Amino acid sequence: MEQRSGARVEQQSGATVAAKGARANEAAPPMEASLTGALPAPGHEPLQSPWGVAIDRSRGLVVVADSHNHRVCVYTERGGFVRAFGARGGGEGELLYPRGVCVDEWSGSCAEIFVADCMNHRVVVATADGAFVRAFGRHGRGPGELMNPNGVCLDRGRGVVYVSDCMNHRVSVFRADDGAFVEAFG
């Protein structure tokens, strides 16, 4: 066991457990869940600043915004690596510090993943396989414009996506099917 910047770190059966602010003689709090798959997978870089996590229940997958690797990673519920998509940039299929993710499990024959693409000031929509579908929002302070979006949440019943629009200090709402701006509040 060792002390690092106010967090106690210890090895427990191959997993590193850290408890921020824990004293060296305290037991680490129990983990609520564990991923038992081999991480990282061969050819797969380790996560760098994982930010948002979403569940695709219909496929038994966990979707993670891997912010500092500028990609989204998909794992099985047990932690086995499935795929990653995205690369650093601002074009189709590219991300720049993705933060929030959510999954629309019921969008036709293929699920869609919504990604808060923070430094590109947009929301990117991809298929469950990682293929680019569309993007919406653009940099700015006006209606339908975003500044550093950090979170996304889908309301399937209303057919809208809520976006935490961090630097505009508001929540922006867009139609899920085509990304048209609906309203903002906060």
C-alpha cells in the first residue's frame, strides 16, 4: 500500500483501489461493482480520463467516454473490451475531449450513441458499431450553440436530448432524430 496525493492506493487481487482522503490505516471502501475482463485488451490503449459512462442494456454493453484519448470505448458488462471509435480532431468520426455519453437502445435496427464532444462544442451521434451518423450544435452563445458540453441525456418519450452546456451555464435541448434546437433553460 502507498500514499499518493491524498489518496490511498492498494492492490487487491490485481485491481488498484484508491480512496480519496483515506488515511493510511483505514480500509478502502467496498467497490460497488467490478470489471473482471482483462484491461487493456491487446492493441487497446488504457483509458485516459474516463468521463461519462452509459449502459446499453439491450446488448449488454458499457459505453465510456475516454476523454484524453479522444474516443469512446465499448466494453462488455464484465469489462471485456469490444471496440473503440473516434480519433483526435474535429471532422466526421473525430472527437476532442468527449465527456458525456448516452445510448438510445431503440433507434430503429441499430442503437445510437450520443457523445458530448466538449472541445468541438457539439454532440456527435454514432451507431453502436461506432460509425458516424450526424453531429449537432456549434460553438457559440446563441440558441442551438454550445460551449464545452459535458453531459447528454436522452428522453426517449419526448424524443429529445438534454445537453449540459457548461460554459453557457444552461441546459440546451435538441430533437434526438435530427439535432434541431428546441429550447434552453437554466
